[in-house]
Amino acid sequence: MRAAVERHLITIGEALHKALALDDSLEDRVPHLHVIVGLRNRLVHGYFAIEWSRIVVTVEGEMDALANTLHAIAH
């Protein structure tokens, strides 16, 4: 489960990083965009510095709002 969650967070962070390069207005429309991209970088490059409990809190508290925001932007 942990590996799957980490993989999805990495994918989301990478996608947002690439999307931001194409549309800098996303910075204003996606709350915490740079934090999400930064989390991706920490997961990829600093695995042992990650506190899993913080990941759980983030996923449980923020993912629905992020999914809703991204869905609204896409449609």
C-alpha cells in the first residue's frame, strides 16, 4: 500500500511540474502546487528523509480537494 501511495504521489508531482511548465497560471489555480512538486522530489531523491505519518495526514486531508481542483481545471 505504501509503495502504491508513494508511486501515485510521484506521478502527480511530476505531472504538475510538467503542466506548470506549459501553463504558469496553474501556480495560482492549484493550491500548494510547489509543495506537491517538492514532495515528489523528496520521495524520489530523499526517501529516508520522509516521515510516513506526514504522508498519511497529507493524503487523508488534502487529496480530495486536489482531485476536485484538478478535475475542475480539466473540464
